[in-house]
Amino acid sequence: MWEVIRPLLAVRNLRKGGGVRKYGDRLVLDSIFCVLRSGCQWRMLPRDLMPWDAAHRWFTKWRRDGSWDRIHDELRRQLRIGGPDRLPP
């Protein structure tokens, strides 16, 4: 699934500001998917994932800039084309 999602995320442009990120996109996605799958509160994220407030901040940012809609649409399209076996785990 990561191979499908990675190209949909915005590429960072360091010239426009921002420092070195502490957490990678994959860890951010793992944290968000944990909340979405389990239905737990953000504050209940396991400690082996990223802090809840950082995960929530990235989820909100991606939702506002349209990244989350692109991810959702592409995953749905992949499932409709080839069924559940189409997406890698």
C-alpha cells in the first residue's frame, strides 16, 4: 500500500521553509491508520508510533491540502480495478 500512497504525498520544498522533519511519512501514515482502524482516540496511540498531537497535525494538514482525498480516491480506484488482492499489505 505504501508504494501506491508515496507518490500522492506532497514533495517537500526546503527552499520554502521548514526544518528537518522528525518523523517520516510512513510513520505518520502508520499512526493515522492505527487511529482509523482501531477507532481509538488520538491520545491513545501506542508509544511505538509517533506522538498523538503530531499525527493529528499531519492528518489535518493532509486533509486540508487535499492529500488525504487523493490517497482515498487512489486506494478506492485500485480496489475497484483489481479487488482486495491488488493492494500489497
